[in-house]
Amino acid sequence: MKKLLITLALLISAVSFGQTAKEYFFSGSDKAEANDHNGAVADFTKAIELNPDKNNLAAAYYNRGISKDDLKDFYGAISDFNKAIEINPNYANAYNNRGLSKHNLKDFNGAISDYNKAIELDPNDADAYYNRGISKDDLKDFYGAISDYNKAIELNPNLTQAYYNRGISKYYTNDLNGACEDAKKSASLGYDASKLIEAACN
């Protein structure tokens, strides 16, 4: 799961963010929320160019990276997340989202490495465990994936897709009862688990 855009309120020193840069930052955020990702990239680029305080650049690079990922410019997104991490090496969300971009490029081991770092920096991030579980699934490490989905669910019991994906992993380990149980749980939370229910519960 992708992390949300960082708002200006979360920046280290919003006061030092030049007014014009601030306007571009807000405009980029608004455009990203409206799914105008090309417009968002353009505005975050201007915010980066005009920002006099390098300490605040991390959020602009991070947000631009999210928009590039949404445009399927995964290499561009990784480059921006790299910049955000270079500026702020403890930027857990940037590691998590860089992992998503790497996953989209089928670099599952690289993605797992980034999720590991995100979890190291924020051990209570359910999304990072969930994302790592998906990459482990793709590497056919189903038991490792189940372990990560367990942790994601422990941290966020309403993470519907984690139940479903854990059910799929259990299915591939021949735990059909567990797969059926997870499929039904995800369905009770509103997820379309009909295919897994049909495969595991009959």
C-alpha cells in the first residue's frame, strides 16, 4: 500500500519554505489528490527549484516520487525517493514507497530490502509489513509472507487485503482451512474474495 502525500504541515521548517515554493507545493498536492499526476510532477519540480532550504526538499522529492510512481515512471520515482532519503536518511515512508517502485520493476529482493529499512525505522508500520509480504509471495516465500501478513493484521486488524493475501499464501502451503478462514474474513470486511472462497472452501 502506498503512503499518502506529505503535507506542508509535516515539513521540518515550513516557515523557511519560500512563499512561491509553498504555493507550488500546495498546488502539487492538490493536483495529486485530483489524479492530475503530470501537473503534480510539474508543480513539485517548481517547488524543488525554488526552495531555499534543503531540509524541506525531502517532502517535495517524496511527493514527486509518488506522482511519478502513479504515472508508472518507476525509475523516476526511485530517483526522487533516493533524493528524499539522501536528504533525510530516516525517512521511513520514502523507503516504503521506493520499495513499491522496485516491486513494480520486479526487483523483489530490492523491494524487501527497502521494506526492511522502513520497518527498522518504524516498527509499527502495518503497510510496510503488508508490502513486504507481497514481495515475499512473488518470490514464493509463502511462509515468510504469512508471517508478514500476520504482523500487518496485528497492527491493523482492518487491513482487508492482508487477510486475502494471507489466505492465498496459506492456499499455496496447502493450508486450505486457513485459506478459507482468511478468505471469509476478507469478504466480511468487504473484499471480493469469491475466487479464493471457491478454491479453498469447497
